[in-house]
Amino acid sequence: MKLITLVTLTLLAGHGAAFAADDKAPFGSPQGPRAGWGLGVGVVVSSAEYAGEDRRIIPVPLVSYESERFFWRGISGGVHLYRQQGFSLDATLSARFSGIDKKDFGVRELAERGINRDLLEDRKDSVDIGLAAGWSGDWGKLDLGIKRDAGSASKALEGSVKYGYPVKLGGTRITPHAGVSFMSKKMANYYYGTLASEVARGVVDYRPGNAAVPVIGVDVMHPLNNEWMLIGGLSYRALPSKLKNSPLVEKDTNGSASLIFAVSRSF
């Protein structure tokens, strides 16, 4: 699954924008980040998971906005439903860049897995709606989320949990983090399995079922002055066996990595 978020990361670009916005307030502040805009540009480099898919190098805009009630961070936004004493609950809307056009698969690589590319269908990008909760304090930050595909792709659920602990080195903030993404059976089957319509055309029947995907990474934010900052992020997601064994996944692939480097200005 491409990261432009974590996997291609645009997902990481959105995370970087949120990370920069968070740094405007003390860590664990019950008020959360101050209101304002953030604008910037970055580059995401992501490795491939799908068979024959090329490594991606993608320039991405960074746009963030924070107010008392509404926020936008990269490719996701929403409404603050509740914020008090280090706890927040948000309703969210976000883009999902997890799809792939069938023409981006490698013909030879798929053939080695026993699949004719012409018999496949595109896996679509989509839009998710969901709820996100976060707790922060001197001990770090814990984030929980659940979202549902509200578009025309998998129409499935995905949950997530992530923990991060920021470390200050001079003016630089480094936040190692780890978490797990829980893909429902319907979602994992859509992006890593073969569809019923494809099976009817002669493609092998493969349905991995629900899957838990561990993710580790580190985020770095270094302010250049009161307005400009450098943002970096490195993330790796490890595929469980049921996803690695998919005929759509590159042979001997254990996971995928994403790297982002960006510069942003706050207003």
C-alpha cells in the first residue's frame, strides 16, 4: 500500500504539518496548538509494496490550519468535539491514498505470481470519515483512531493506535513513535486480496482477512526562527505474513518505508 501518509506518506506530509502545529503549544497543553496557518513544501520518498511498483519520489504541499473548533493538517481535517486537560476527541475527514492503477503493476512480476495484469481492476483511492482521540502529558502522547471508507473503494473500517515520546535536543524536537494499524477483513481483502470479479475472470482467489500492521518511525522538527521550520519523518510498516503472501505484493517484500523532508512557515 503506497505511503503518501505513512506509506506515501502525503500521509507523512499531513503528519508533518500536524507535528509542526503541535509545537506551537507546550507539549501536553490542554489548550492544544494555537490558532493559525502553516504553509510549506516537501518531498516524500516511499518504497514499493505492490508487485512491479516503482519507488515513488513525490513533491507535496504542506498546508495546516488550526482554530478553536476546526483544523486542517496536510490531507486530513476535522472538528474538535472536546478538548480538556490533555485529552482531545475529534471528528475527522481524510484522504486515503492506498490505491493503485492496474497499469502500475509490473507485468513480469505479476506473471511470476501467476496473475495476468489485464484481468485485474484498479484499487481506488478514497475518503475516510472517523473519530480520533488523543491523550498527552509528560509521559508522551497516545493516539487512538477509527475511520471508515466513505467513498467507493473498500467501504471498510480501519483502526489505529500510536504512542510517541518527544525528546528535546536544543531547539530540535525528536519524536520516536510506534503503533499498529488494524485493517478490517473487507479492507485487507480489497487492497491485498483479489476481487470476486477478478476471480470470475480466472485470477487466483486470495483473501487475507483482517490484519494488524505494525508501524515504527521518528519525526523531527527543527525551528529556523519564530516562523520557519524544517520537518523530517521516517516511517516503516511491517507486513504480516497474510499480506506478504498476497499475489499482488512484490516477492520477498517484508514492508515499506517512507521518508519526508519539508520546510514550513507558520502565520
